[in-house]
Amino acid sequence: MGLFGKRKEEDLAAVAAGRAKVTAADIEQVRFLLTTKKNLMAVKIIRDRTGLDLGDARDIVEEIRYGTFVLPTARPVDRPRGNSLADRVRALKANGDLHQATALVITETGMTDAEAGLFVGSLS
């Protein structure tokens, strides 16, 4: 740990490597232990699987508890350049698929029907 609680890059790399070792089965086991009030056992499982220290393992268990832990993927999702939401909506709109364009905006942004309709209508 560095000055004022800031971590060094080596520490961050070790935590990232440890997080990559957590599997979906580990997450399910930790969730089960958390529901049975066996928090210490959950932390021990994460420490055994990852080799992280107590604080980092406890942080991962807390993320699993609150549903904010995301399993690392083998490769990040790549989207082609120039294929933004607005571009895809324009293409659907040009084909006359206004309903599909509105549904796309709703699913990707969480807008309401009215907001998505205004967005689709504003694109030329």
C-alpha cells in the first residue's frame, strides 16, 4: 500500500489476476454461504481460490453479496467503429422499421417509450 492508502500498480495487478481466478461456481458457493450467514467461510473460499490477502478477498465477497461483482471475460466485447446507437437507429428508420428502432433504443438506454420515440424522431 502506498502513501495515503493508494495502491501500487503491482498490487492492482495482483488483485486483477486474483479476480480472474474466480469462477461462476465459486460465486454460487459464496452466495450460498452468505445466505447461511457463513461470511468467514465465504472469505476463506475466495482467499483459497485467488491467493489474495484478507482485505481484497473480503472486498470481493462484498461485491458478490451486493451483486456488483462481474466475472471477467476472456476477451472484451468489441463493437465495430462507426456503429453507434444513432447509426443503427438511422439504418432501421431508413428501412421503415420505426418500432424496431424504438425497441432498440429502449433496450440499450433504458429510456421510456416516449423518450425513445422522441430520440428516434429527432434523427434524420
